[in-house]
Amino acid sequence: MSTPPSSILIYGICETPSILWNNYCLDPTVSNVNRQFICLNDELSTLRISSKGWLELKPEQLLQFQSNNDLNLFTKEVLLSRVNAFRRPIKNALLSYFSWVENKCLKISDGELSKDIDPMFAKADQLFFSAYLPLPHPKIVISDQDGKFQGVANFDLSFCISGKVYLITFSDGQFIRKSEREFRETLFKDDDKFIFKDLSKPEQNNGFDIEFINQLINTIPSLGQFPQLEELPHGIYYPEGLNINP
């Protein structure tokens, strides 16, 4: 292989990332966004909860939902199910992020409407779909010049926004293995699309950890501007054959 394909970001629980990488190398034309990984090519832009590919719903599955609120709950449960049971800080981070997003959506819906938001789509449960997609357990594949799998650089949480890949850890000062440190150094050495930050572990509570959210927004300022869309916020269902750009 003279030119290896673009790297991929595997997310969720995955014990054998090398198998996913090898399958991807055999068919690099696979969808850029799918249930297992994100292709980190030049087309990478912004992933929102409403983005097509990461969660595919069949028409018959829609029958179980009565409202957008049901769809929101389902979406959160899917993402939470992709967190390792022994990695509580990641689950707390997702719960805190979802609570913060819903709180912000309620405020906008209750009176902080921008002139750029269509009132028809300004309900809190609809605006929720516009929030940026959090990716738990992101793993960036490291390969050699021939595309041979070398390993993965592991992180705790990721967002893909405007062509940038934000990578978050909650190490709390813990030591990382030499091999992991080397993989990260390789990843950051020649590519400025990756932005890394180590944050304090979020607390578990019924609302959202304001200190954690402030750290997160300081790292990724655009998180707070998720309602500012050029198009109407779509849901998570894309009917087959319907021409909708995610």
C-alpha cells in the first residue's frame, strides 16, 4: 500500500481496533460517519447529534417513539450504553453535558430566541438535535507509512467541530504508559487538526457540573454556539432516498 487511507476515530467500547482498521483499509469507501468509527479525512467537518450515520434508525423503530423527547432520551441512552461500566468519569461527563445542553435549549425556547432560529423549530426537544455529538472512548488509529496498524491513541471524550478533533481526558494526574505517550506524540506531531486537553473529572449529580462545563467550554468555545445553524435542526432519522445533507 503506497498511500495509506486517512486515519479513523473509533468510538465506544472496542477491544479489537486493529480489526476495524484492517476492514477499513480493505474498503476505504465506507461511509465517513458510521456506528463504529469516523473517517478523519479532509471532508471531516462538524458532527452534531442530528448528523447522519452514527445512529441509523429503521422506519419500524420509529413506532416506539411518541415525541421528540422520546427520541432525545433514546439518543442519550445509546451514547451512554457505549461507555465502559468501569469508566464512571466518562459517563458523568456525558450526563453533565446532556443536562447542560437541555438547560440551554430550554432557555432559548423560553425567550432567548435568535432571529436566526425559526420559531417552528425552536422547541427545546428539537434544538437538542443541534448540539455537538459527544464521542465516548475515542481511539485514533496510528499506522505506519504502508498503512500497517501500529496501535491507537486513547482518550476519554471527543468532539468533531469545524474540521478540528477535540480530544479530552480525565486523568487526574495519573501516569500514562510509555507506549500511550508515544502514540499521542506521534498523533500531535504533524497534524494541527487535533486539540488535546486534560480536564478535571466531572462530578456525579442530578444536574450538570458547572465547573466541568466551564472547563469544557473554555477548551471548546464553539460548544456554546450550537444553536447557531445555517439550516434547520434535523432529527436523528433520515428516510432512505430523502436528499438531506447532514
